Amino acid sequence: MKVAFPVKDDNGLESLIDDHFGMAGHFLIVDTQTLSFTRQSNPKVEEGASSCKTSVLKESEELDAVVTKCMGDGTQRSMNSSNIKVFQAEKPTVKENLELLKNDGLKLFHIFDICHSKKNKKEGGCGHHH
């Protein structure tokens, strides 16, 4: 399975998951069987035009899933329509969340999770409105 993680900096499997999918500087694309990975820059951030409601991953990645802390509804709908599962990150690093995913320890991200019910960082949200 190929899984994408929004990350703050590329530190391999020890990378910290970014707080918000659409604003992440990079994505780590991990093959869960081999644990090999590639890094993809977020073109929306590089161009200075990041938006929560735009697709930021290349379709050529042929992803099966995404693990994230927070995602806007437009991006989530895009993932769902592409049959890409979206899981809620539970731990700070890619490696820890991979282990949870392997053991069915991550829940599917629901459209009403985190970002939509908690608008500020003190409540656990991403700090902006969608």
C-alpha cells in the first residue's frame, strides 16, 4: 500500500506530521510493504498559493491512503472521489503512525473531525476556517 504523510521537514520515517495537509511543505510517500519512501514537495506552498481546497498530490503517485492530522473538506472529498482512504494521525511521527496503520490502530478521518469542529489550535484544530 502507498501512503502519503504531510510532513514539516524530510527526516525520513522520523519526520513529524504537519498540522494541516494542504499547508505542508512536503509529503512523504511510503510503501508500507518495503518501507521505502519518496518525498514530494507541495507545489501550492512552493508557489506561495497554498489552499486547503486544492489537490496537492500528483495523481501519478497512485496512492491508497493518506494519514493526516487535519484536512479541509474539499481535499477530503477529492481524496474520497479518487478512492484514497484518509486516516486520522494519532502520533507525531510517520513511523509511529505507520505502526498504528499496520495494526489497524488508525481511524478513518470523518468530514466532521478536528478541523471542522475545532477552529483554533488550543482546541486541537488547524487554526483557520474552511
